[in-house]
Amino acid sequence: MTDSQFAPSVRRVRKLQLLAALVVALLVGRLAQLQLLSGGDYVERAERTRRRVVWRPAVRGGIVDRHGVDLASSAPVYDVVGAPIDVDPLIGLAGSIAWAMRERGETADARAERLRAIHALLAAGERRLRVETKPASLPRLAALAREGRLALEIETHRAGAPELDAEAEFDLAAAEATDPEAHVFALLDVPDETMSARTASLAEIARLLELPLADLEAAFAKNVTRCLSADHPGERRARLRQRRPVAEDVGFEAAARLEEAQSREALPGIAVAVRAARRWPRGPIAAHVIGRTSSVDGAEMERFLEASRVLDRRPRGETADDDADLDAKDLDDGVSPLERAGVPRPELGDRLYHDRIGRSGVERRWDHALAGVPGVRLVERDAFGRTRRVLEEVAPVDGVRVRLALDAAMQERLEAYLDDALAEHGLPGHGAAAAVIDVRDGSILALTSAPRYDPNRFSEDYAANRSREDRPLLHRGVSAFTPGSTWKPLVGLAAGEVAAPIPSRPVAPSGPRRPGFGVGPGAAPSDPEGGEAEPFHFDARATIHCGGTYSPTSRRFTCWIWNEARTGHGPLDLAGAIEGSCNIYFMKLAERMGPARFTDFARRMRIGVPPFHDLPGAASGSIPSSGWSTGEIRNMGIGQGRLLATPLQIARVAASVARGTPAPPSRLVLEPARPFPPEDARAPRFSAATLDALRRGMWGAAHTPRRGTASNPRIGLSELDVAVKTGTAQIGRTVNSAWVMGYYPARAEPRIAFAVVIDRTKAHGGSAAGPVITRLIRWLEGGDEADEADEATPDAIARASEGGH
């Protein structure tokens, strides 16, 4: 063969050699660039991905009663967690793809178009690709659509958009017939194990937990969607790197199986996290007092961020990342790894994004103390998400235990008695409440509301409870009601106050004055429009005649006994007026005392002012400060009209009568102790004669046959050592609020004071509310109502009052 015949072959070989040399040169050049020019950058990136900040929640503190009985606690729950970017590494490829596109020199428009499509493809959980682009671009985008899992949806928003041409339609059909997923990943040179990591992990978890794989995939997809919904790219990255639940409350045995799989490195990026789930062991018992917790929802997160630091989430617009921004420098320079990474050390008040917060009751008022302080751990992980070593750790500080003054056994009994009273006497929309306090120190032994809800099932029952007419979500124990005749002892205390301040402009008395009652000897009535105030003198032994009706003006007022029997009580002193609950007596007393003196006294008794008992949302009661008409002044004497009071306030009035001095501020929380407000220098001083009359009258109300409003043997109070005052407040033509208040024991040193209200009933105070107290006292004495399960003993009342404080 001649040289001319070999020439073409030689030229082809030389061309191939030249091409091969060029390819080798390009590869060497690229390798040099990666190793020499960009090596430091890649090392830094590797270091950053190796170090991860792990936030550790604190265990929420428990709530117990005065004897240590659990009312709210945090039980360990095992969750399977994993950062979405660890479970499915494909999610993290979007940034690498964008960088590769820049290196290939694609145009900005082409990069944006391709990146949008690929990002949607790689975002786990996305099932549809929505494209808003020109029709000519659809064929290339369609080639990137995931077959079976990701459908192409064409939307046109412009009127008269051009139709697809035949070639584009053909390309779309061809793309549907190919394997676009494999095409995309082949272009990206993604290893097979990376593509299948998510499916393999979720399938293994489903097998170990014996759960449907579809449920796990749906939960994982929901988490990813939430991560990608953030507006700021930095926040999206941070969310994708945060550990999120893959499966919640899996049980101890399932958690153990997962831990064993982790030890075999079978589940990269997956961990078992122990969290403390809130439980209320006694269900609805004291539910309104204890309160409930819930997660912070998205709508209130911004407001919550303003009040507290949410450590694992930054305000909008800031770049937040759980990856620590560390370099490879020597860390032995006195600067801690956490400080170098810019990670804040948790403090009291700091929270984590998934923490539960107190929504009501003690859970809300003591939320910061119960929540504790989160911990943080800076760890080093390998490429598979496994922890290799801990660089620095700050342990969480669990929340404090809150010890209440409540007696859980008494609370449970009282709630059961209220339920029975409602079942017997309640009308549609009814409710009830009761308060029992320690006479000696004001601590709250029981504070009940009926009906109630179960905080363990709050979410499940919320819709039903919201629609119920009797409103079980309402805390009636701290709500204000018209007090009716339980107000009368307060009127008597105000009238008999020692060295009471003289009102500047009282209302002139409109009824006949009697010797020794109402005004000083020889004093003339004051002018309601001006002039000096006349002295007011009150004698608890002086009498007022009750003829059943009272007509100081054209309007006639009646006593309850007139409405019942068309008669009156006759002449009554303060003790007799309390015993028989005479309206006429207290109307005339209110007229002659005037509203200014009484209003000032009531506020110094902490009615109409904010309470001090650690419960949010508590009503202050209501006493008008001005605009008193003569009719309202008479209503002031009998607890009607614009007057409102809570059961706790009425119980404090009873305690004041029992102890002879104003009751101390009500204490609900014993531990942690908090200081009480300083004693008010203007605290009322009660006269001995007035106290004696009130005590005799309240004793007689339960023990004087036929005259006492609670003396009916069917009520049962006449058999007990108790002093009471009943009340029936009209809130409609035929609807009442039935009250009873008092203290026990009456003949010995009083230990407890109480108030009970049955709202929306046709019954009266004694018949509806009286039996509730009868049953409670019998239980305290270890009598007919005692239950062995409650371990009631004859000294149960002493036990209920013990608190170690």
C-alpha cells in the first residue's frame, strides 16, 4: 500500500490524538482549578456541612396540688426526626445546580428557567410542576417533568395566548414517553444511591414502625412544603436543615428498633428524639385553673418573636441556618465553638419554634418558669448525617415545678357536687362555680367551674365545646355574677366601719330616720346638690321596721317575703336582717350610708379592682363609680343592678367576717413563692358590734327554724356547724343566680370560707346552692359523703388547710 493510501488514516489518528490531548488538557485544567484555585472554598464548605447546631428542648415543669398530687406533667414521647435535607439529599442539590450552570456559561434566562424546573423536580413532596412561561419553552420543561409523580400543567394568564404548534405538541408527547427523571439525573451525574436515599429511608422506617409508607411520605412531603414556603432563601435553607418529625409518638419499642437500626448505620440522617408531651392526669379536674398548652401557630409567631427569642428561627429577612459558620482554624484560642459560630447561649425566656406555650390558667401565667431554658449542642457529623463528636454543649434547664394551694381531692368533690346541682336545678345555658379559701391566709383550696372540658382532648372536642349552649370553655370561677343577697354582709361591714372616711357628697336619706340609726342626733339631712356632708353613725342593734313594702317615692319596693307571703319581717336589727335576708332593711341602710362611702369601702375590700391570685382573665367585679340614681342606691344594698362580683370575692367577704379583719390577698400558687403586695394602710377596720351581729345573723340563717333562709332541714345546713348567707339574684323574669356563702366551722376557729353560685336556675340560693356546701362539709368531716378512695378522715379539714407555707 502506498504512502498516499496511508495518509488519510494518519490524519484521522492525529486528529484523534489532538482531540484526546485537548480533552486531557481540559480535564487537567479543570482539576487544577478545583484543587488549586477553588480548593480552599470547598474545604470551607465541607467544614461547614460537617458542623451542625442541634437545639435541645427543656422539659416543661409539672403542676401539683398542695399535697404533691400531679395535676399537669410532661411524659416522655419518642419521635422519629430528621432534617429534610438529610433524609432526601436531592433537595440540597438546587444550589449546586445553579453553580454548575454558571460554570457552563448558560445565559441568565436559561439558568433561571432550568433552575426553576429542576428545583420543583427535586423538592420532595411536590407532585405538580406549574409553569408560567412562553409556549416555546414548554418542550424543554416537559422533558424535566417527573413521570408518574410530577405532571406538567400548562396555565395561560394572558388573553389570546398563542397556541402550541405541532412540533411543540410532538415534543411534549415524546417527553411523556421517555424517562425524564433519569435524563435529568444523568445530566447532573447524581449517584443512584443519592436518588434513592429518601425512598429507602422512609421504607425502612415504615417497616420498623409497622406504618403505611404512604402516610410517612405524605407527612414528609408536608414538612418539606412548609420549609419551602418561607419567603427568604436563607430561612428556607435553615428550615430544610432543622430536624422535623417524620413520625410522632412511636412508642418505646419502636424507638428501640430505630435506635438499633441507627447503630447499624442503616438510617442516615434519621434520629430518635425524646420530647416531653403535656399530660393532665386528672382530666377535667381543675381544668380551668390549670389551663392548657398549644403550639405557636404561624399567625402569632411574629408577635411571639417580638416578646421572646425563638432560637431556631430568625426574624424575616435575616439569614438563619443550623449549620455553624466555622472554619478550619484552631479553636484553642479561648473562643468557644458556639461563640465562634455566632450561636446565642439560651437564657430564661428563650424558646424553640416547636415549643408549646401556656394558653390559659396557671400554664399561661407561669409559662416562662414552667418552660425552662432550652439547650444547644454543636456537633460534627459525617457525610451521612451521623454524629462523630460533640464540639460544645449547653444542657437544657428543665422548667420549675409549680405547687398550687388547691386540694385536688376537695376540688374533685366540689366539682361533682356542682354537676349534680346543675343536673337538678339548671336551665338551658346553665353553669356553676364555687370558691373555697383558707380563712387564715387566703390560699385558694378549691376554685371550680361547671361544666368543664378535658385538656387532654381539647383539640378533638374544641368544635363541639364551642357550639355548646352551656359554654364549658368559660371559666366561671373567675367570672363576675350579680351577687344578690350575698352582698348584704358587705353592706353591713361598710356601715359599721370604724373611723370610716366621710363622703364629700352623700345622697340625702329619703325615708324616716329612727333614733340611733343612720344619722347623728339632731343632724339634718345634707343637700345632695351641695353643702357639707353630715356624720353617719351606725348602730347594729338599732332596728328598722319591715312591713314588706317600701314607698319613699311613687315607686314601691318590696321585700322577698312580701312576694312570698304578703307580709313583712317586722322590726329587725342587723343580725335579724341577715338571718332573714330583709331587703327593706338594707335598702334603707344603703340610702342613709350613701354610695360614696360604700364604693370606697368595697374597693378597699378589693372588689372592683384587679385580683391578685395568679390567674389570667379574672374579672375584677363591678361597682359603679358615678351616676347613682336613688333606685340604684337601693339596689346597692341588696346586690342587684350594676353590681357584679366573682365567687372568690364573695368568699373573701365571708372570710373577712369569720376572721374579723379583711381577708389577705388570695393565694393560688404556693411555690415558687411570690411576694404579696404591701398591706394597704387604708384597709378597713370592722367594729366588734357589727361583726358580732353579722356572725349571729349568718349562724341564724342556717339554724333558726322558719326565719333562717337556709334553715330548711332538706338543705341539711342546720345539722352542721356552719354560718351562711344565701342569695337569689334575678337575672330575668323567671331566671335566677342562686348563691350561698359562709364559713366553717362557725363555733370553733373558722378554717374555710366559701361561695357557690348556680347560674340560670328557677331555684333559690338555699335550695339550689345550699346542698352543695352540705355535702362538702359532710365529706370534710368524714361523714355520709366520704369515700374511701379519697382517704377522708375526721381531720380532713385540717389536712386540706395544711400547706407548709
